[in-house]
Amino acid sequence: MNTATPFSGAAHDGLNRGVAPVTYGQGDRPPRGDYGRAKSDYTCEQLHERYTETDHDTYRRLFARQRAQLPGLACEEFIDAVERLGSPDCIPSLAEISHRLKPVSGWELVAVPGLIPEEAFFALLAERRFPVTDWIRRPEEFDYVVEPDIFHDLFGHVPLLFNPLFADYMQAYGRGGLKASRLEACEQLARLYWYTVEFGLIDTPKGLRAYGAGILSSAGELMHSVRSPAPLRLPFDLERLMRSRYRIDSFQSTYFVIESFQQLFDATAQDFAPIYPRVRAVPDIEAGEVLPHEKVISLR
Ligand code: PHE
Ligand code: CO
């Protein structure tokens, strides 16, 4: 899961609605999920035997639809790792995936009832524990679900946790989140998550590819983000990105492109404490807005 997330992609009306980062208690409805069984760190047990045949079937169909679209659109690191999620035919056991993941990158998966408060989220990431929502959308939500479910969290986020560098980035983000909370800069930091972990694109020798979980778990946005001439694509620039607002109710109109995971890791290693006030002193930039001097990346 995450705090920032979209869900599955194009709804019938073409929208890919999402929820904002920092979602707990936000909006007019309580988060979905049974929080009564969560511990104080918001983790809970994955009650695997409670999934119904319909649940497993929903997972199988989502997985098949998404996997078929990956070639040419998803980055290789993601494609290579997606098979490590185990059988695509039924909802996997998080413990089983952790068993394979931990020796590779030191991460484990923990179940959560749904969206959790941002501090709890940061704390889990800082401990290399990735929270995965344990419920799956209902069949009528196949194309659109308002909150991240187990399909988004697993299929979208977990493959790159097998990549050592990206795995380190996620932990650094968690630690950075705890620090941003103290500095009251969560909004700026959440934009970094949004435009990288959820909606990031990467330039590769074979062309643009997606690495963001929100894109990779979305039926419609994967093609849109990589191939559509409509959205703006800008080179990754930390402060530009922290100033950039985003839309949660449609496909993104701006994507940021990294050259490599190493670039992302290196660019975010510096101390953000002096950056936050600098970023907040200048105006935010709207989604889809280009500044006069900016060079956009065009499709090859
Ligand atoms: N370097 C950041 C800080 O000092 C922490 C961070 C690292 C945040 C990586 C996000 C990603 O706050
Ligand atoms: Co997410």
C-alpha cells in the first residue's frame, strides 16, 4: 500500500480516480477495511482463508490483464521480478512472498486493513516492512476502486522491492517521511512519492518505460503514460517535483522521467531540511503546467 495511490485504472468514464497521500481521515468517508483487528503499528494478520473463490478469481483476472500489457511499457527490472510474486491464479500469501523477498533485499510484507496514517506508513517503510492492504476489490470494481487494494499494492509495488537499489530508496523514503513530519513538509515529500514510486517513468535504451506502481497496476494509464502524446514528460528535478501539484481523479498530466534508479537514489540522498523551506517559498506548479524555460521530453 502506500499513502499515495491510485488504484486500478481507467474506469468506464475514462477516469483513473485515486486517493491522495495522507488519506486516513481525509474526505467524507472513512477508509474501507476493518481497523478493529489492527495492532498499534496498523499491521494485521492476513486472513488468507477468508478470501472467497470470487476474490481469487478477481486477482487472477487483474493479474492476467496487467501482465499482458507489460512488454514494451514496463521497465525490465519490473518485468523480471513480477514472476516472483508467485502463482498468478490466486491471492498469494504475504508471508510466502516475504520468505523469498527477505533474503534478496531485506524487505518483508505486512498486511494492513487499508490506508494507514502517514506516520505509521513511514515507520513501517523505515523498518523495511511494506504494508499491503489485505482485501481485494469487488468484481464490480474491476476497472476502478477508490482505495488501493491488494492487487495494487502487490502487483504495483512489490516487484521493485526485489531490486536492491529501489529497495534502499523505499527505506530512505520512510526515514525521510519521519523527518518531513517533524519539519511539517509532508506535502512536499508526498509529491516525491507520487511522481516516483507511484507514477515514475524511466528512460531506457529501448525507450521510455514505467516503474511507478500506480501506472503499472492501472489498465489504462500504462499505455497512456508511456505512449500518449497528451501528457507532459519532464526530466526528474527534485525541487521542481516537490513544487508540482497532482491530480488524483484522472490520468496524470505530468510525469517525471528518471535516467536510472541510481540517479533517483543519489538525487534524494541529500539533506532535505534546507530544501523544504526553499520549495515552499516559491509558488506551486499546477499539474500539466510547463514553465517558460522548461524542456519537455518528446516521444521518440
Ligand atoms: N534525503 C531525505 C532527507 O534528508 C530523505 C529521503 C531520501 C527522502 C530518499 C525521500 C527519498 O529528508
Ligand atoms: Co501505491
